[in-house]
Amino acid sequence: MFPSQLLLSSSPDAIVICTDDGVISEWNLAAENLFGWTRDEAIGATPDQLFVPPEILKQYQRALGEMAESGRERHSGQRRITILTKEGGRRAVDFFFRLATDRGAQYIIGYFRDVTHVHYLETRVARLSLESRLLDQAVLYSSEEESFEDALRGALETLCEVTGWPIGHALMPDDEQKFLESSAVWSMVGSIGQDVAVPNRTEALISPGDGLPVKVWQSGMPEWELLSDESRAEMQLEGLPSGLRSHYCMPVHIRGEVIAVLEFFSFDTDPPHEGLGSLVRRLSRALGHIFERREWHDERQRMAAIVESSFDAIISKTLDGTITSWNGGAERLYGYSAEEAVGNSIRIILPGHLSEEEAEIVEAIHKGERLEQFETRRRRKSGAVVNVSLTVSPIRNSAGRVIGVSTIERDITRRKRAQQKLQEAIIAAEQANCARSEFMANISHELRTPMNAILGMTELALQEELSDAVRDYLATAKESADTMLVLINDILDFSRLEADRLELDPAPFDVRRMIVQTMRGLSLRAHEKGLELAVRVDPDVPFRLVGDAVRLRQILANLVGNAIKFTETGEVVVEVRALDNDRDGDWKIGESVPMKFSVTDTGPGISREDQSRIFAPFTQVDASSTRRRTGTGLGLSICSKLAQLMDGKVSVESELRKGSCFSFDLKLSVAPAADIIAHPTIDVRDLQGMNVLVVDDNDTTRRIVKEMLESWSMKPVTAANARSAIEKLESESAGFPLLIVDAVMPRMDGIELLEHIRGSTESVGATILMTSQVDQHLFRNRCEELRLGAFLEKPISQSGLLNAIGEVFGNAAFVSSLPQAPASTAEPLNILIAEDIVANQKVVSAILQKSGHQITVAHNGREAINAFERGRFDVILMDVQMPVFDGIQATRTIRQLEVKRSARRTPIIAMTARAMPGDREECLSAGMDAYVSKPLDSRLLLRTIDQLTGPEPEKRSIDSLTRRSGIWKFRKTDPEFSIPVFSKDDLPRPETAFDRQRLWCPDAALRRTGNDSGLLASMVDFFLEDAPGLLRQLRQNLEDGDALEATRAAHSLKGLCMNFEANEAVEAARRVEEHCRRTQLAEAVPLVDPLDQLVRRLMEQLALWKTEFESTSD
């Protein structure tokens, strides 16, 4: 072995000798150990093929070329580089080389010393230093960088420097959190940044499931991976350098949410070192804080810009009223600049008479209340007073303590002025239409009066003994007069609808009673044509609803009348059902119920072409039918417009020769129970399982009656004719305790059937219920010997049928149960009354104290809140319109206090002048539980209190009573439940001259007190005490020009008169009140004397009634 070869083999350093063109010519043993390649494998290869990393390849090639060009011997300084091993690993080496010449040939001799371990230790120390610097820089970014992206870019560069990763990139979720969005934030370290352009991956969207960044975004945990050949190829296409071997992603968190993903690429295959995870977490937290601070800073700037640019005045002040902030809106509204206002007292904008209002606002805020849309007045710098609406909120410190008050103040002067102009326009329009209204009223009176006289005299004449010819003349005249009256009514209604002067009058009504009463007026017409008129009301339909029953009845009567008019054979079926079938009749008071009313007939039908025009006024399908059947062609047009007024729509489904179905959908709210409460007195088991035979030739009627009976768990069997009924009677061994038989049937009618049954021993003892579609007296002679249990007129109602069943069995349950006194709760209650009108306070107090309740009175909403805070009440009666705080605001405040104290919910009943569905929604949204209308009905008030405080309020619901028992008490004379029998005493007495002069209605007032004459006498005393004082107060207020107090005085007088149904006095007080409310005091003054005269006449009549009452009581 030559000495040089011995030197090579024994050297501890790896020695690699290359020719001047870079081909390896010598490779010692240490080189084999360091690089992993054997001498035979290395000889003939080039360094860039074996161990030169891609990132320094160009540097190596550049140095090699420079050396070849120099052509002289020289050597490099020692440097530390990274080399690749045969297995793909990396080693740190100290490296230097020199150029040598041997026998005219040049060689490059490279010396490599493995310093991997030393390099690791040095790198670890450097990394710790860099980590500390990295975190310091992250903190620095939070205060210096202009944006979060700039902070990310700095973090990327530092982290790449710490880890040795040459490429870093940031991705962020899009606004909708559906994709990761590639950003323009990149870091290219060293020569990579010089040799590689920014990749075209910028602004690309990465969908969920696509690659490592999305995985980290979704998991919130850092991840590392080796890149596959496919991934490397894709990255090259995106502009990333070749040779990348690994990929690392880390999340940036804020409040548990990933707001960015940082990804890094490396030419190494080594996984991240163990300490990187801790560094990443610390860096993530630092970046998160940067983002949070920037977000907070941006939000603060945004809010400041909003506040400053707001048209509303936004003012902050301390609890002692010192102004701390004053935006541009406040400057524009009040005229003070921010320099003038800040540091000054809020009293600079308070009018003198409202100087104490600020203390009340601070007190309310201290109690946790939030005042919204609080209307008041403020004073400008110029001294002008403006109307403003305030929303007041507390300002709290970090401990939650109230340290100030913030208000948003809006100028509502224009709105108030617009409201006044609108009101004036409405009055002007009303006055302009007054002549038309009076003309319509006069026309109505002038036409109806002679027509009624003609009808009345004709009917009287027809009752006399007349020749056939004269009777025929009079009958023709009466028929023509009836037709003329219908035409007049149609034309007048249509005129009102066209002029938008027909208004609905919603009120509670019994839907079943309304329908039965409507149909009974039409049943005789149907019978005369041989038509079956049937009614089916779905069991889920509530018994009492709120709506305009008169107009609803008008629609039904028109639709059914048309059906009867145009149908020659068959039937007319009226059906009412609730559209929400899943409720099983479980409706709450005040809840809106979607309803469908339909009228189906077996008439000639209507073609599709005609269906599009039948709702046009003065239109009939066949114009020639007008002569044959009479009519204006206005009926359906009126029905359509009335339905539209009720937010519904009349529609038709029809085919020629297959009949028609007219229907309309309405939403009606559930009304409270009626004055006559039906109490179950018979166990429903008394009817369960009872066999019933129903005989009727009409399929629809049989089905309806069968449904009614099955709802009471009875066992109905139906027969379509008399022969079938006889067969069923003979085949049923158990017999039928009850028979329901139609009187009018083909071949063998109901009377003949009953006569046949009477001779059958099998049916002895059966109770018989006879149904007939004509008057009872027509069958009286034939039925005298049949001992019928009861008559029931068609169309049949469920309650009427049930009442008749009780009657035929002779049950004592079906007796009169009309309560004559107000119901009261089981034990006395502590009740708070919030009412600003003294007279109303007295009336309500008298009603409640008479029932034994304890009373506390508050004169306004603020007093009600204070009383609630001091005491404990079972119920609160809250007037809706009151000064200081109205009933709505007071209720909201009380509900807030209950939540704050975790206190029980106190029932609150609204007292409002209009208990309409819209008013109900407003009351309920404020937190009230029920409402009663003014003037108060004592029975309804006490019943409402009872329902809200009783142990089982739901048992007082009429619907629930019906569903549980099926049998009620009813008045015998109620036309819905049995056939009324009238005597002379039942007929209305003629109106006397005294009645026409009477200003009030004693019967209505007495009903309002629950027929309690003593309570009515107390109400009379209140009126006699308070009315003169209110009149004096009204005159004084008008003289002083105090519109607000004059309005309250007139309003109080109106409320007092309403208690007695003194409509003329109520209207006079209302006119004065309206003028005062609009500050038209000059117009109000001349109306006071007529009001004064009416009130004093009313006082005389009330005093006379009280004297008579006291004399009869003694």
C-alpha cells in the first residue's frame, strides 16, 4: 500500500477526491462509514448524485465551476454543511476542500468531519434562543404590526428560521367557515426565496377533506407527514420547488376556534423535534392574542365610528349626571358641542318641569330596569323644547357594578307632527264623509221603514180570514217586499264595502250556536224544496271564538241561501273544522285557530269559465236566472269582500252536474268561557254503550248523527229507510233504548214507522226522539198518540241533540243554571290595582272587595312597580294606558324583577278599553297573562282572576268540560239547546217615551255587575261623587290651557259613563277628549256645555234609579 493510500484509509475524516470535471476518483473507509456508499459504488459517480442536498446543489455547481476556471491550487475555508446519506438521512459535517495537481492533472480533495452530535447541541441552544426571540417578536407584532396578516408573516419567518424549514405559508377559513382559503402570506428562506417565485397556490380554496391543512383545521391539532410522489408532483405544478420531502401544519387558536393554519415544507424526512409542539402551542397562543387584540381594536373603532356617525344622540354620563361622552348626533340634536357638553351636568338639556326625571331614570337603572322608547322632552341650547324618545341602559364596570348611564335619544318632533297631521287628516276625511254617511243612514232608514211597514201589515192581513184571491194577492206582495228588502240590504252593504266604511266588530261568540241559528232561518226554505240541510262542526273546533259573528253569519247565510236557491234535489251540507288536526281540540284562550267553513251542495255545478267571474258584482252565472230566482248578483261579491276584511278568501270548487263547494278559511282567536258556565252533572258512563237506532234517508245526516253519538261512546246503528229500521229492530236482541227517527222519508215516513213500532212487542219501552225539518205543529195531530220524547229541528247541533237526549230520559240535569251573581274564588286574594282614574279605581275596588279580596291601589306604573317591590300580591290588575310608566312598561319591569329575584310569576291581567286580538298580542308579549275589556264586567273579571289563581284553572274551560263529560246543564229556553217556548211575558215590551229619553241602559249595566244591584248602586254613588268634580276639572284645565290634564279629565268622564252604557254621554266625552289630545282646546271648549248637560241629566236618572232601588230593598 502506498503511503498516500495508507493515509487515506487511516484518516478519521472522510476524504473524497474528484477529477476537475467532478467525477469521484477516490473514496476512503471513513467516507464509506459517513455516507453509506462503498468505494466501488462511489468511484465514477459525482457528489451531487450521492450526497449533495438539493438546496445547496447550485452553490456546489457554482463553486466547482469557479475552481475549474481558476486553474491554480487553492483551498476553501472550513464551513458547516448538511450532507445526504445513502439511506436518505442527513448528517452535519465540517467541510473544506482544496485544489491539487498531480502529474499535470487537477484534483479536488474534499475533507468531511462528522459533527452531527455537536451540531445538534449547538442547534438546540440556538433554537432555545430563537424560540425566546420568536415569542418576543410575536408580542412585538401585537403592538406594532398593522394587521393580523403582518403578524403571521413575521411569525412564519421566525419559525422557519428556528426550525430550518425553508418554506412557510398561512391559510385562513373563509367568512362562512366552509373552506380554507390560501393567503398571500409566504416565507421563503435563503436561496429558496431568490430562486422560487410566490406559488400560484395563493387565493385557492381548499375544500374539507382535501389534504393536511384541512385536517388540522378540523381537528385543531398539529400534524406532520411525509410527502408522496403524487403530492410532490402536484406541488411542483403549483410552483413549489422540487425535492420537498415533508409537510407540517399547525393551528392558531382563539377562544377554542381555529382562525388560521400555518403550513411548512422541508427537504428533510426527519420529523419535527420534540420541543416543537410546546413552541407551536405558545406561538399559537401569542398569535391568538394578537388576533383578539386586533379584533377588539377594530370592533372598538367600528363602534366608535357608528356612535359618532349615528343620527341619534348617544350620551354617556355618570350616576350624578355628569356627561362623559357626547356624539355628533347629540351635537346636532341639542346644539352643544362635545367640548361644551362633556364634563357638564345633564341638567343643561332638562326642561325645568322635568328636572327630577333624571333621578327617576337612575333609580330605575339601579334596579336593573331597561327603559325602551321612553318618550319625554328635552331642551336645546337655543331654549327650544323638543320631543324625544329615550332608550336607557346601565354602564357597568368589570365587577358588574353600575357606574353610569347610557342613553340613545331620538328626535321625534317630526313624527309627533306627522301623527298630528295624520290625525287631522283623518278628522277632515271623516268630516268630508259625514254627509255621505248621513245620506246612507237616511236612505237606509227611509227605505227600510216603509218596507218594514209593508211587511208587517201584509203579515197581519194574511192572518185574517180572506178569500183565496185576496190571500194570493197579499202573498205575492209579501214575497215581493221580502225580495225588495234583501235587495236593499245587499246594495247598502255593497256601498259600504266599496267606500271602505264597513268595519268589523269582533266580539266573543259561540260558533255552534251562531251556525244553528243561521241554519234554522233557512231550513224551511230547504224543506219546501225537498232538500236535506245538514250541519257538521268538527269536535276540535273551540266553542267560543272572537270575531264578527254578524258578518260571519251573513256570509254563511248567503252561501247556504244560494245553494238552496240553485239546488233542485239532494242536499246542502255546512261543515266547520279546525285545520290543525293534531291539536285534538286543545286550544288556549287567545290562541289563533285556523278554521275552514264550507258549504257543499248537489246543485247543477259551475263551469270553470264561470267560476272566474261569479265573484264580480252584479254578476250571475246565468243572467236569465235572475228573473226565475231573483237577486242582484251582489251576494257572492259581498261575501268575498267580507271574507277579505277578515283576512280570508272565498273559493269555489265545482263541476257541471256534480254540485259545488264554496269555502273560506279564517283565523279566529279562542275566547274565554261564556257567562253561562256549563257544569257536568251526569257521569258520561250513563250513556256509554247505549244502543241507538238512527233512521234517516239522507246519508250525510246519518253520518253526522252517528259521529255525534260515537263521541259520547254510544253505539249507534243506522238505517237508510223505515224497512231497514224494522229489520234492525227485529234482529237486535238487546233492543234500542233510544230511537232517532226522521219524520220525512219516502214510502214510509217517520210517523208511519213509529206507528208500526208501537205495535211491536220487541220494542216496547224504547225512548223515541223525533227529528223533523219542518215546524213541530205540522206533525202534532199525527203524533198525539205516539208519546214522543222530544222534537229536535234540523239541522241538528251536537249540543241540541245532547240536550234532547237528556230531556227524553227525563233527567234532572237539564235544568236552568243561569248564575245571578258573580262567581268568586275560594279564598280571599291580595290584589294590586294599577289604575290612574280614581272613578275606575273605586269600581274595581268595589267589585273585588265585595268578593272578600284585599286591595292595594297604585295610581301609575311607577307606583305599581314600587308596590310590587314592597309587597307580595296574588294578582295584579294593570291598566294599559297610565302616566309616568304605562301598563306595558310596568309589566316588563315587573317580569325583569321576578327573573332577577328568582321569584314566582305573579299573574297580571290587562285592563284595556279594546280587548282585540292585536291588543292581546301586545299585552302577552309584555308578559301579561290575560286581559279584560273596559267597561269592566264583574263576572268576567272575577272569572278571569279565578282561572289564573285557582288550583286547576283548566277545569273552568268550557271545551275541557265538554271533552270530559259530554253532558252539561243548559237553560231550557236557550234556542241552541232545545225548542223555545214563548209566553206573552217573554216578548219584548213596546218602547215607551221614558225609554227614549233615558240616557243609560239599566239592564246592560246590571248584567255587567253580574245582576248585583247592590254593586250597581255603589257604582252610581261613585258616579254621583266624581262626575261633578271631573266636569269642574275639565273646565279649569281648558281655561289654563293644560291639554294633557284636560284629556285625562275627559277620558275619566268617558270611562264613568261607559259603566252605565250611557252611549250619548260617552260619545260627547269622546269628542272632547279627542280635541284635547290633539291640543285643539279652542274646538273643545264649545263641546263642554253639551257634555255637562248630558252628564247632569244622567246623574238625575241614576239618582232616581238608586232611590227606587233603596225603596224596594227596604
